[in-house]
Amino acid sequence: MVSLSVRRGVASRGGVLRALAAIIAITFAVTLTAARSEAARRHRAQAAASEDEAESASGAKGNVQYAEACVLEPVTGSVIFEANDHQPWPTASLAKMMLMYIVAQKLDDGSLKLTDQITTSAKAAKTGGSQVYLKEGEVFSLDDMMKAVVVHSANDASVAVAEYIAGSTEAFVVLMNQKAAELGMKDTHYYSVHGLPPGPGQQADVASAYDLAILARALLKYPQVLKWSSIDDTKFRNGTFDLRNTNHLVRTYPGCDGLKTGFYDQAGFNVVATAKRGNMRLVAVVLGTTHKLTNFKMAAEMMSQGFLNYDMHSIATKGASTDQTVAVVDGAKDKIKPVWGGDAAVFMKRGDENKAIKVDYKLPPSVAAPIHAGQEIGTADVLENGKPIATISLLAPSDIAAEKGSLVGRLLSKF
């Protein structure tokens, strides 16, 4: 009995010790977890503080989130921001901007019409990636095909349009590279009409941020391009297919009306965006972001900084009279005041409005009648600190008939 009691006592004390050890272990674990949580909290706070400091120092958060970038004012061609902007980079679907440019030029010279009917080839129907699922033999107008290209980034429509213009995609690629050379796009080479990832034995379409800004500047000369690129949402194939603009900025950034996006894994997320506020337009190019939407965020921030810090200082408005007078020889009127043939403005940083701006008029002392409204009388060079930055035509404001008693009038009266 005695020995049994002793064993029970020992067993009882052992249970207490084990329980006490367990409590100590649990307490230690809880304490350690709390300490680690506090350390993690402090680390996050320090990281956030460092990030805020970096943002404050740089003036724009996330400057390293892209491969290259460029911000350009298209009237003067002034670049106000650049980052590694002459490095060739995979364009992805930004290659379609050159297709847009060629189509816009041909619409302008009359060799293409928006109503032209384009038949889908077997090759176009088989083109993958982003598409509107064209079927061989399907026919759509050039206008509808271009909406599919610009708004939805449709690769099949790109092939169909390229074949319609040049006979084959290979011939159209030659044309694309010719146009790039004409525009001075030195860091650019095209191998496809759509910008899809290269297959085995193929090469990627490449262009630099600066080159794409040059191309955007050229595109902006054609209003039809912005009519397409500003579309938020439209229908295709008799309303059965929805075209939603891949450029989110047309929905989220005030004043944005274009231009194009591009993506595949090796290229990252690319965007060429443009926006107009007041009398000033900017183009922002952001290439190679690693996360979706970051390209839009960075382009928006860059353009916002441009609109905040720069201004287009107006010198004259198209159609307004100049303060210059030109004599009219043998006319029903003896003098005219030429009018501006275009808007004249100087792009400058805010606060620099006191720069020396001068207009150098190049006008003849006299012009012989008859004179027709819109006839060029001379030009005006806009100078900034003595450097020419723009040349504007000066036009006759109205018709001026030759005076009947003049030699010219007498000669005209015989016909």
C-alpha cells in the first residue's frame, strides 16, 4: 500500500510538471509570435516610410515600373520627359499604329474610302490572338474593320486590311518599314502587320518610345484616327459583337481620345496615350510595365505633370487679322490686312512667359489684283529667343477684283 501511494504521488507530481512545461511552452510561443508580428509591423512601417520618401524625392511614384517612356507635345515636337526612350522594345499591338497611319494617309489622298468593302481571306480568318472571329469570305467596310483594329486590337481585321491595301501581309510590312524610315523612326523595324509574338524563326516587331511618339504625332494630323481611337464601346457584325476599347484611359482620364495599347509576355504592357486640355495636347508613351493597368497609371501621371507644368502660349488664332498691311495694285481695294492661316502658339514651361517671343513677317510690299480669298500672301515666322519655332501662312481675307480701268482689268474684260 505504501509503495503504491508513493508511485501515485510521483505520477501526480510528474503530470503537474508536464502541464507546467506545456504552459511555459505555449506562453513562449505566444510571446514569440507577438514579437515577430510587432517586428513585421515595424518593418512594414519603415518600408512605407522609405517608399513615401522615394516618391517625394522623385516626384512620381513607381518611376522604375516601366522599361522606357516619353512625353511629347505634338505641335512643336518638344519632348518634356524621356527615360531610356531610344531603346528598341517589342511593340506588341502598337505595331498596328503604323497600319492606322497608312490607312489614314490613303483616306486623306482619296485612294481609300471608309465605305470600301473588304473580304476576309483564309489567312485573315486563321489569325489568332485578339480578334473579331472573321470567317473566310465575310465582308465588312473599311470603317468597320478599322474600328475592330483600333478599338479591339483585332489581329484578323489587321491582316484583312493589310491584304486589301498591299495584296499580301508581306508587301504591307515592306510599306510599314518604308513609312517608318520616312518619319525618321530609327529604332523601329516591323516584321508583322499586327504585333503578335514572333513564332519559330520569326523576329519581334520593335520600336522605341521616342519613335512611337513620332508616329503618334504623325497620326494626330488625321482627325479620322481620333474618331476611331476615342470610341469607348461600339458594336460589330450587326450589333452581335461588342468592341470595348483596350485603352482604359479613354474612360478614366479627362481629355484622353487615343491612341493604342499592346501586350504580350515578353513586351509587357505598352500604351501610347494622348489627351487634350484647353489648347494643348500631349502624347505619353509607356513601354514594358509588368502589371496590368500600371501602363495606364504611369501615362496618366506623366500627362498630368505635363499639363500642370507646361502651357501653350497663344500668339494668334486661325482666321484673325494681322496688324500688317499690304498694298493692292490695280484692285478694287488699295490694301489688305492678311489673316493668319493657322493657329500660332509657343509651348513653354509655366513661369517662362517672359521669354522673348517675336513674330517675323515675310510679306511683299504689294500684290496685284485679282486676289482670291485664302490666297497665300506671305508667311510669319514665330521666334523664341531668336530661334524659329513655327512658320504660319498669311492669307488674303477676301476676294479683290481687278479694277476695270487698270491694265489687268481691261485684259480680263476681254474674256
